[in-house]
Amino acid sequence: MMWLLLACLLILRRGRGERTITYAAVLIAIAMTLNIDSVYIALDGIVGGTNLLTLVADLALTVGVFFLGRGVMKASDRQPRSVQLALGTPALATTLVCAIAAFFRIDRRSTTTSLMLELGDQAAAAAYSMIHFVYYAIVLTAMAVLASRQLRINRGVQLLPPASLVIGSIFGFALTAVVITMDIAHAAGDLDAMTAVSVAYGPLYLLTFLFLCLGFAGQPVARSLQARSRERTTRALTQELEPLWARAIAVRPGISQREDASFHADNGETLLHRQVVEIRDAMIDTRVAFEVSEGERELVERAERHLLGAESGAAASVAREHPHIGWGQQKR
């Protein structure tokens, strides 16, 4: 699942300068791979056969979770101070130091693929496990706070990624509670309680990673789908405005008649922008006779709303060059 997420990120986020989520996916995928029994046994034997690979895998997972949280934080505006502290480097460094100190106090014996089941009765082993999972819970809670804020401002398909992150974080928090309960019960010698609680571990573990993967992989997918939908709307508006635009430039020639004009390139937003600008110019120029119907005026205003709703250079250019654009909406 994690390697598939990494593949999705590499494909869908290519060319983007921000790599935080990609780093997280790499580290978590490595951690998950190291926990495959055959891989773990082979590699742990190479490094001494004392379960040292457990520490490597767990530290990779912890740093990966840190990058996940940072990725969500960078995508959000005005993060609460508590979230910044939870996802900060000092919190990570403290967790790593405490985890390493606890790990080397464990009597680790020979290689085992069931470290906590065999050694979880040791206080140091219980502390080691709880340190990691408490940190996971802190990061997931911070992620859930940030993702829930995105739910309030996103629309349509863009709601799915933050919703998946919130659900994954909730499952992750529940997983943490289960693990800590198991650790305490095991250290206290109450194996019946530990066994009863452990039933929830597997499903929660799977659901946590499933929804978190969907959330992070869904972000570039949702953006891609939204971009395609916007492109289709842009093309449709361009075609609808074509007759009105032809009439406008017939009575008031503009830059569109220059063959070297930039909109001749394959750029739908730029072409739509030029159409709107030149139609509006013809509408407000008292030197020419250019009448538009109510339906045509509404079409132009719809194209304006489409352009001004985009975070694009064309929209910014429209606003800078012709501040009167949008007057129809403002008057109403």
C-alpha cells in the first residue's frame, strides 16, 4: 500500500518543488518493508541478530509520520501554535532520543519477529512502544485539526482527501489507545486483558494506513480532476463567447488580431481572458455601437466569475488590466 502511494506521488506530483509528503512515503514504505518477517530476519542477522532492525524500522516510521504532519501543515494557513509545537522538530527530536534510550535498556536477546509479545513484559519495552505511539497520536491529532479546517473551505472532490485524513487520524488515535492499553496490561502481567484488547489492533492498523494513504494520494488526484473539470468549463465558455467576441472585435479591433498574440498558444485560460477583456472594452467604449442581450451579458459575467475564481496568472491579469471586470456581480 505504501509503495503504491509512493508511486502515485512520484507520478502525480512530478515537477513540484515540495517533497515533504514524498519523503514521508519513502520512509514509511521502508519501515513497513522492514517489518516483513523474511526481510527482517535476514537483515537483522546482518546487523548482529539482536533485534536492532526493530529500532531502525521504528525510527524510520516515526520520522515518516513527522514528515506527514509537516506536509499537512505546509498546505495549511495560520496553523495554531499547539499544532506547530506538535509538528515541530523539537518534539520529534525528544521522541527519538527517548525511544533510543528506552530501546537500549531492553534485554533484546536473539532475533524475533514478535518483539513486543516476547519482551513486552519488560518496563523498558513497554515504555519504548508507548513513546512511539504517543508521538503518533500527537501528530495525527494535529493532522486531524488541520484537515478538518480544510473540510470547511474545500468544495466538491477536494473534500475527499481531508475527509480521508481525518478518518485515518481518528483510526490512528484509536490504534494508539489500543497499543498503550496492551503495553500496560502486558507489563502488569494481565495477559487476558492484553489478548482481549489485541483483537482490535489488526483492523485499526489496516484502516489507519488505508485512509491516510487515500488522503495523501487523493490530494494530487483531486487537484488533477479539478484541473480537468476547469479546463472543460474553460473550453465550453470560450466556444460560447466566440460569436459575441467576433462581433466585439469587428467594431473595436484589439490585440487579438495580432498574429503574435500570446493567446494563439494552446492556453484556454489566456484565450478566455482576452475574449472577456475585448468584449468588455467594446461594451464600455462609447465611440462604437455594440449592443449585447441580457443573456450575453450573463454569459460574459459567468466567464468573469470563472476566471476570477482561479489562482492563475490570467485571472490576476484580468483584475489588474481591467478592474471594471466583475462589476455586474458587484452591482447586483
